[in-house]
Amino acid sequence: MEASKGHWLWVLTGSKGDRNGYVTAVDPRDAVSRALTSDVEDGRLLGDTLGPTGLEVLDAAPGNFDSEYTGDGDGFTLRVKRVGCPEHIRFADDVVGCGSTNVSGPDEEGFFDCRECGVFFNPLRAG
Ligand SMILES: [Zn+2]
């Protein structure tokens, strides 16, 4: 099985601020790499705002079939997660879909659309 490109959510938390975004990547390492070269709101690249430990997080990220990776840098945590149709209920009002990663999005409001079962979901809120 070959790794296929998919949508990945990245979420930064910690002293460097709370930010998130989406990239298209094949694996966790690719997703972290693309997150670090994403523009942030002040016109800089995310990697530039994180400092040298951003690269250590990248070095530690696996280039494998994992669908999730969390790296800790100097005062921040960077998490990447492959976007998939939600298949688990955490809260009573959660939407539940089929778990497929065949999804399209995000739209203007941050929602993805599952091409398999048609569920609309926001990966930031879905498990
Ligand atoms: Zn689905």
C-alpha cells in the first residue's frame, strides 16, 4: 500500500500562540513540514515563529502510515492529524460518519464533506 495524499489538520498550542490550519500531505512528517511552511497571519511562516525546536519536531515526525503525531518544542506543542470522516461519538450532538479519509474541504466555515457518506464535519471539533 502506498501512502496517498490527504488533508491534514495542524494545531499549535502553547506559548507561541494558538493556531491551526490545513495542509495536503502524505504522512505525519510531510504534514509537519508543510505546516511549518504555512503562512501565519503576520506574513511570516509558522516555522519562523517557532524557533529552532520547530525543526526538531519535524525531525522526530515519522514518515509512516500513522494518522496522527504530536511533537513538543520549546514552549509549544504541534499536533497533526489526518482528516477523516468522524466515526466515534464523544458528545451527544456529534455527527457520526464512516471513517473514510476520502473527504473534501475545508469550506469557508472550516467544514469538510465526506465523499463516501456525505457527512459534513469540522475536524477541529470532531474526534
Ligand atoms: Zn463518511
